[in-house]
Amino acid sequence: MLRRLVLTAAASVAALSVTAPGALAAGGPLPVPLLHAGEDLLTVTTSETGNPDADATYKLECGPAGGSHPRAQAACDRLGELAGQGKDPFAPAPEGQVCTQQYGGPASARVTGIWQGRPVDAVFGRGDGCEISHWNSMTPVLPALPVAPVLPNARA
């Protein structure tokens, strides 16, 4: 049995070493897309922010900063800062997290594209304290929005 496994593994390695260079020489597609370091290309779309100037779709390029984002350099710097802290700014909030029942408004945002060589498709909202905090941590990638004041209960 062990002999069969060794022979199978050796045959597989031999087949791959012969097939792969031939496929590349023939102009076949590479199995993994090649991305250059710093090739961060994102599309940021925001809506229902309460600010007509902030409801828009922007392109954000980092490494070097550019695109149509109004604060491209600051946005790229913020993403770099979060990455330097070991955080994934596009990760969803952890399941089961306790959040304040604070409503930040109907604003929503979607960020798609490539960041640090991986695909991104993240959605942001302001439906509770956790979502508001996540949105605010992404400023200036996402527009800064005010939080509605909490009014005390009226007494009769």
C-alpha cells in the first residue's frame, strides 16, 4: 500500500512538471491572477446619507493614491493604518456581538474591488451601535456622518 502511494505521488509530480510548462508556453491562462503589490482598486458606493454630496460612487486606488474619491490619500492612509493594526476593515461584525440599540439612520455603503491582493465585497450600514462604530472606523473611506442625539424620555 505504501509503495502504491509513493508511486502515485511520484507519477503526479512528474505529470505536473511536464504539463504545466507546456500549458504556459502555449499561452494558456495562469491558474492564479497575478497582482502587483499595492494594487488596491476599490469602488465605494454610498446612499441615503442625508447629504446629497456624499451619496455617490467613487473609485479609490491606493499605491499610489488616486481615483475619483474626494479624499483618496486620507482614505488610503486609513486603510493602511487598519492593516498595520492587523485589522480587516472589510470583515463583517462578529456574530453574537452585543450592540447598543442606537439607530444611525438609513445610510448604506458598499465597497467592492481588490484590497491587499484579495477580493472585497463589503456592506456597511448604521442600524445599531456596532454598525455605526464600524462605519466610523472607516472614515474617510466612507463619509463622516453625524449620530442623531439620544433624547431623554419625556415625563408628563
